[in-house]
Amino acid sequence: VLSNNQTDPSVPAQVAKELGIDMIKYNKCMTSRTYANKVHANIQDGLNSGVNGTPYSIVIAANGKKFPINGALPYENIKTIIELAFKEK
């Protein structure tokens, strides 16, 4: 089981409850592990791509050059990264 070792396991259920999620369906989904393989495949794909946290985004220029964005950045930083990507030939 993968974990970030930071979030108390009760937190996602509390958030789901506060959002008005049907808790019977939520608990069934969580205990059935129906999506476990898909989640683990997505995690592995992210790790293979260099992701080391969330949020994580990649701006890819037309020439394929990648501009990773680690974490939440202010709009101006993101705008600068996108402008750099547009300048790539």
C-alpha cells in the first residue's frame, strides 16, 4: 500500500462526508479496492515521469522539451513557463 505518510487515513473519509458523498458507496468503493490497480499504475507512471509530489504539471513545448512544474505556483510563474515553452522551436 502506498501512502504519503502524512495524511491521517480518516481525513479523506471526513472530506467525502463534508462534501455530501454517499458514505455507503464511498466505503464500498474504498474497501472493494476496485480501482487499486489503476491508482497504482497512475502513481508508477508519475514516478517514471519524475513526479515527486502534488500538484505536479508538465508543460510540453512543440519541440517536445518539457518544463516540469513542481507544486503550486503563482500565476505569473506559470505564465513565464508557458511563454518559455512557446519560444521553443
